[in-house]
Amino acid sequence: APAPRPAGADGDDLDVAAPTTTAVEPAPAAPAPAASAPAPPVRYKGSSPGNWSVVVPGEYRRMSTEKPRRIYEQRTDCEPNCRDLQAKRTEETPLVARFGSVDEREDVSVSVRGANTLKLTFLSMKDVTEFGAIDEATPLFVPPGANIIATTERTGESGKGYYQWDFEYGAARVLLTAAVEQGNCYLLGATAASERWDASEAGFRRASASFRVGADAVAAPAAPAAKEREAPAGEVRLDDGSGDAKRKPPGTLDCKGPLPILCSVED
């Protein structure tokens, strides 16, 4: 007898179970990293030559206040008692503190100049109003050719006057604040490239509003109003010789900006 053929031979159909597949659920997407909170602002204080303080954005770093050193040309006719012609020296500037963004396109600077270098007087000035009304004082503080957007006056806790100028100069936008104490003019210059103004304006205006000189800088600042941003997280005294104050900022100062008043008088 012929051997039985297996099922499915010669084209006979077989019931073959289809391979089974298991649906794999896609892994849940990793949560997006939370945006880091901006660094809280910091109040910096100085006492040379007099007391001053200002609140700057926390992400700003301290920057150099030194001008590039000059290298004198070598001479062969130098007498023994002349200065070292190869020596380098740091040019003095009126800048006492400077802070800025990492890319150096936003800058907040504090400088001190004798008030009589801006306006000849035989008396020691005690208040910025002695320069006259703010419109009269403008040519002494704002560079020629600047487009003045606004001027503002305010009075500090001790009655001290502060003048503020908001102006455009070239490709920069500047917020300049001035006050006078014991014959010295204290200047706070906040500068940014015009395209960065929207991002830096809030920090600049806070710095200008917080700028205090003389007795105002010594008095405890009033608590911030509810509508204001958070209070400064810390305080740094730049002349106490410790911590942040002890670390000297690297680099040198470029005085070719819109505020030559903050640089050496020679410039």
C-alpha cells in the first residue's frame, strides 16, 4: 500500500498559525530639563574715596578697570636717572568698579571724578544740582552727537539729588546716573549694544534706581515694594580685602565706548 502523504503535499493547504507580534509601547519621552533660574541680583558696596552702592544683575561678573599698559619706545640717549623705557605701567582711570555680561556686550560701571574737572569751581560741590538744572548739566555728562531719549531726576533718602540720562550713542544705548558727594562726582554708566537693550533694560533700570552715594549708601535700603523684583541675594564689599573683593578681575579696559567720561581724562 502506498505510504500516506503528509498533509500539504502537492499543494494541499495547511492551516499554519501566523506568527504573533506584540505591540511595543514607545518609551515615554524624557521630561525637558527645567530652565535654570536666573542668578539673583547682588548689591556691591565701595568706600573709596567715599561710600557708594549699586545692585547689578547676578549673572554679571566683575571686570577690569585698568587701561592697557603702555610700552615706551627704546631710546639710546636715556640718562641713568630717567624712567625705564621698557617698563610698563597701568594707566589710571576714574573707574572704581565694573561689571558685565560674559560676552562683554552689557556693562555697568561706577566711576568717580572730581566735580571741578567737569565744571570749574572754587567751592567743593555737595550735590549734583549745583551743576544747574538737568538740562544745563547735560553737555557736561552726555557726549556730543548723542540722541537723548529721556532725562530723570530723583532724590535719595538723605535729600541727595541724582540725575539720570537715557540716550543712544552710535550702536549703543546708555543709562547714565550722576550724583555728587564731597566734591566728587559719582557716575553709574550702564551700556549695551542697541539690539541687546530689551534684554538688559530691566537690570539697568534697577541698577540706576539702586545707585546710592554718601549717606544714602550707608543707610539701610528700604524693603522692595511687592511689584519689584526679588531683593538682592547677597552683598559684596569691594574694599574689605576678602572673598570676591580680593580677586582681581582679569584683562584691561577698552575706553573706546560711548562713555569716555568714565575713562581717563587724557582720552
